Amino acid sequence: MTKNKFLFFIFFFTTIIYGKSISVDNNISQYELLSQSEIYIDNTKSLSFEEIDTMSIEFQSIDKTQLSFGYSPDFNVWIKFTLENRTNKDLFKILEYENSMTTHITLFDTQTNEVFKDGLFQINKNRKTVNPIFELRLKPYESKTYYLKISSYITTMIIKLNLWEVHSFYREELKHQSILELFFGAMFILAVYNLFVYFFTKDKSYLFYVLYIFGVISHHLMYVGIGYIYLLKPSWIEYIIHLSSFIVALPIFALAFFTKSFISLRQYPKLNKILEIYLWIFPFLVSLFVLTDFLNKYRNIFTVILLLYLVFLAIYASLKKNRQAYFILVGWLIILIGGMSMYLSSTGVLNIYKHYPYIVETAFILEATLFAIALADKINRLQKEKENINQRFIAQQESEKERLTLEVKNKTRDLQEALNKQTILLKELNHRVKNNMQTIISLLRLQADEVDDEQIEGIFITIQNRINAMSHLHELLYKQADITHINAHEYFASVIDGLQNSYENEIDIYYDIQVELDVEQAISCGLILNELVVNSFKYAFEDEADNGIINIELYKEKDIFYFNISDNGKGYNPTTSSHSFGLTLVNNLVTNHLKGIIQIDTNKGVKTQIKWKDNG
Amino acid sequence: MAKAKILIVEDNPIVALEIKSALKKLDFDITDITNSFKDTLNSIIKEEPDIIMMDIDLGDEKDGTQIAQEIHKSKNIPILYLSSFSDDETMEKAFDTNPVGYLIKPFKREELKTTIMLALFKINKLEYENINQDHTYIGFGYYFDLKNRKLYYKSQQIRLGLKERQLLSALILAQGNTLSAEELEYKIWIDNAPSESSLRTLVYRLKVKLGCKIIEVSYSNGYKLTYKT
């Protein structure tokens, strides 16, 4: 890409000087040849060495140390120079053509008519130097004229000629290659290292970064010429050069993906969309240059556009205070400084390049290192963010747990309080009910105390027993948690106990009761029990020596309650019954309240059978 | 023998009147009817009753059990509670004051009569017959005739229900050892397993009848007689 900086088309015409020769000796290690040579541009591309040498062709002087003709110029360039050995010894010199990309270079020795060929498409098999070289030999005091025929296919044609003292040349070449190898080694290590980081983090930014580095490496291998000498077979070179637009595009393509993922371009949807679309069509645009040589001059235009867009993105994101974009921007700055100093060097404003020709390589290494640091920074930050989120999440969970615990505690306390209140209220209510019953009974008994009539007194006792039967139910409800159902056994036991205390007699009562009753049924059953037992007490047994027995059973079979009371007394005549009120009460309770059936057998003692259907 | 003098502490005037009427019929002297701590103390000093019928909930600053405690600080007058409370907490509080009886409202006059008679026996206000040597002494002045399953306070018989008699004889035969609820249920109901609370209800009825802590209850272990003298 920095190649573009060298694009200069220089046309100039100066006074033609014939027979100008360059004196050389062994004391000066390097001569710059081009400015003392002459040039002829053969637009026909058909002239041969003989024709050039014999025809009086007007060569023009150059006065420049470097000539650039751009991509695949459509002409042959002829350079003519004359060397004069001023010493009395044989001189061995090396002519360096200081550009590895020029495809065809041919040297003609006018004295010996020898022809030497070099250049990218015809690399000398023995050459291990980066640039094409030709070995020149001058006899003592000999003056010799040489012609160079230069043409370039596809690649750019840049002409720069140096004449070296042999040892100096190889020393410099060795130094140059070592430094380049150092550069490639460093880049390669960065790429491999970050490739492994990618395997571990699965962060795509790393992958694109690695692709970018490999792209830079492969491009630079071509650009500085190392690749042609050591890595590629000569037969491949032409093929590879055809793909040069790809080689230039690849690192930028990878860089685009790297930038996109690294600065999280998604947060700028419009810019992201533009980049995505461009990246989709980019490979097709680049392919155009492979299919035809016609547009070679412009083959890097789309890559340059992409590059400019990436620079714009970095600036834009930086202005939006995107931390990653700062790194990218600094990276671009480094490359820009490198490029600028090269450009300034080549225009002669600055002289850095002469003393330190590895500005580009240094810039690349700095940029690659910076990006590696930036990636590490990004991963670090992401991890920190994740940790923060985790911590926040944990803290949130903790506080939520605490809140819930507190809420449960409060609710439990409220419920407990409500329950306690309810319990106290219920106790108070039952207490009052029982007190009221006591008052009712007391009133009855006070009234009864005023009566001397035994029959009336009996009536009062009967009423008392009925009220008592109900108050026993209250007593039981008061003592248990469930206030809708009652254990019939306990209830009957207390009613019977009360009756036995009320009528002091020796009648045995046997009962077998194993059901639960709902409260409504229980009140009726208690009253029925009271009436029937009292009837037996009063009328079944004439004297207490009768060994009277009363049997009571209450059980349930398939939703039907069976309630049987029988005694072994004398029975009674149902038609002339004098204890009809109690029976009326029982009948009424069975048919109207329990919705059941009653059957009384008075033949052998009294046997009362009641059954009803449980609706609850 | 002089008529026993009875003080009635009762805040419900109708109930108080009825108790008075019932006791008069049994030929006791009613010294006074009071419904507060202060009046009760004054009346005791003035009338020196032999026995006090004590309501518990008086709507006064002090309840019946607290008044009983205060009285016992200076005078040893037997207390007979008559209350509609039948919860364990109140009854335990009442039993702590060593009453001669505990009646639950609504009460029956027969109960009132036997309890008062028992109380008078306990304070030796009534003569009693020779104690039958065959009867088993079970503490607090109570004797039980295991053969006929009859309970006596000294020589006075106390009526018990069938199941109450079974419970008491089972506990006496255990001779102070603890019987589990299951064992007692089996002895009393045999095949017909009763509901959970049946045994507790039975024990409660017996305790109320005896008016003392003759049965020790431990809900985790079971029941036993205390045999206190």
C-alpha cells in the first residue's frame, strides 16, 4: 500500500550530453548511477540492443536518482551509462537494480556483447539478494558502455541504480535481509500468539487480527522481494503477481473485519451497514482486476477506498468516545507517520529514510503490537465488566433473598398475630355463650325454685336437660380446633354423663359410636339422644332394681347414618303415650332437620331406629 | 353442727342469686355475694365464711384465682371454683391454689351439691363414716374400691361414669407407673379406637370431678397418678 507513495511520473528534458563517462575506483563503496546515466524510452517496444547501439538514438540525460513509471508502463526503458576504470587493476563491481518488482531487466555489455537477464519474471537462479544484481568487470583503465533494457508487466516500474564495491554490497545486503527477517519473525510470532489467544477466548477480533497480520506478512514478503527469492518457485511468481490485487486487498479486508468487531461497529448501525455492504461486494470488485490487465493502473482503488473508510470509522468512533477506537486511531497514526516520513524522504524534505530505511516495517510492528495490546485491554475490560455484572447479580440475589425472608417473616408474624387474635376471640365468644347458657339455666332454676308442683318441676328439669345437651356441644367445640365437625362419641358421652348425674339411677348405658358429625347434625342428635334416654329413664323401668340397660349405636354406611337406641324396659303403648312431647320433638328433628326416617318398635322394650343421608 | 357459712363471689347477679337459692335449699348459710377483690376481702374479714364459691372471670382488676391467692396469704379458707373456663391454662392456674373443687358452668345442681359436700368433708365440717380397709388410697383424701369400682372421698361416695371408672382403675392398677395414651385407649375402649381427643376429654372430666391434680399428664409419655398426700 505504501507503494502508492512512489507513484511519480517524471518527464523531463535536459541538454543531451554524449560520451559522458563515470570514473570508478575501489575507494568508494557505492556509486549512484542513474543521475549520471542517459535514458531513451522505446514506445514501439521493438528495438533490439543492436539497433539501439548502431542507430544514432538520442539518449537524454536524467539528473535524477530515481525514476518511477507506475504500473505496467506500455514501453521499454533504455538506460545507457559508461564506466571508466581509473586504476591499474581489474575492478569487480556489482550493479544493483534497487527494486525487486520490475519484471524484466536486461544488461548489455557493448564490449563483449554479453547479455545478462534478471527481474521478477526472470530471476537469476544464483541470486540470493533481494534486488536484481549484475556483476561487472573492468580491466585497468578500461572504459566500458552498458545498456539496460527495462520493462515491467503488471508491477510498477521504479528505476534506481547503485554501483557497489563487492564486499560493501554483500555486507549491506546481509544486514538488510537480517533486519527483514527480524521483522517477519516478529510479525509471525505476534500472529501465532494471537491465534492461540483466539482459540482460548473465541473472540473473533483476534481471528481477524491474525488474518490481518498474515495479510501484512504475505504482502510485505512480495513487496520487499524476500518472498521471490526464498519462498516461491520462479514459475509461480507470474501467477502470484496476477493475483497481486488480492494480496494487497487481503490485509485490508481482514483489517476491516477486525475494526468492525473490535470497535463494536454495530452500535453505529448506518456506518455498520455501509461497511457490510462494501465488504460483500469488495471481493467481486477486486476479482475484476484479476480477470483483466486493462485496469491495472487502478487495481488498488477499491482497497484504498476501504482503507479511507476504515480511517474515517476510527476517527468517528473516537469522537464518540469509543475506547477501542483510540487504539485503532493511534495505529493509523503510526502508519501515517511511517508513510509520511517515507514520502518526505523520497521528496528530499527529510533525510530519515537514508539513515533508517525500515520505517514501514517498524510502523507495522508497532501497529501490530499496539493492536495486540488493545485486544488484551478489551478482553480485560470485558472480563471486568462480566465480573461486575456477576457481582451485581449476586448482590441483587442476596438482597432479594433478604427481602423475601423479611417479607415471609413479616407475613408469618402478621398471620400468627391474626391467628392469636382469632383464637382469643373464639375463646371469648365461647366463654360468653357458656355464661349466657348459665344465666338461662339459672333463670329457669330460680323460677322452678318458686314452684311446688312436682309436674311443673319436672318440666323445668326436662328443659334444663335439653339446654344442657346443647351446652355440652359448645363445651366440646370450645376445646377443639375444628369448629365444623365434632366427635360424636365424646359428645354423646358427655350428654349421657350429664343425664346419669341428673337422674340418679343404676341403669347401665352402653354406647358404640365411631362417627364424626357436622355441628348442625350434632345439635339434633344430641337433643334426640337426650329425649330418648330421658324417656327410657322415666318410663322404661318401674324400679331401679330392674337391671335396666340402654344400648346406643351410631354408625355410617355409604353416606347413610344409622342411629339406634334401645332399652330392655317394659315398652309402652304408642296410642296412649303420655310422654308425647319429647317424641314429637324427636320426630320433628328427624324428619325436618335431618331429613331422615324414624321407626319406633315398642313391643319388647323400646327400640328406636333412625336413619338419614349425609349431605355434607 | 353449725350450718356451714358460704361466701359467693360471682359478678352475674342472676347466677349469684340462683347459687344462693340452691345452697339455701341445701341448708347452708350464705354470708354474702361479692363481685370484686376489695368487697370479697372485706366480707371475709367481717363474716369469716367457711368456704368460698369463686367465679374466675369477674371483670375486675383481679380474677378469681388471684383473689384466692391473696386470701390464702392470711386465711386458710377452702375455695370452690365455679367458672365457664375449661381450658387447660385457666384450670392449671386454679389447681395451683389447691381448691376443694372445680365446677364448670353451666353447672348442675346435683354437681353443686356433691362438690360442696365433698368440700365440707375435706375441711372436716362433716362427720364421716369409718374408712373401709379394702379401699385403695389414691391421695388427696380419695379412696377407690377396686372390686366395685366406686370412688370415695373418705367415706363419701362420688359418682363416676363408666369410662371414668375404667380410667381410674387402670391408673390405680399401674401403681404410679406411666401408662401411654395407646395403652389406656386399649384398656378403656378395647376394640373401638376412639378419636384423638377422647382420652383427653375423659381425663379432663375426671380432673374436674375430683377438683385436683390427681392425674399427672405428659402428652409425650402418657398418664399416671400422682399419689400426693
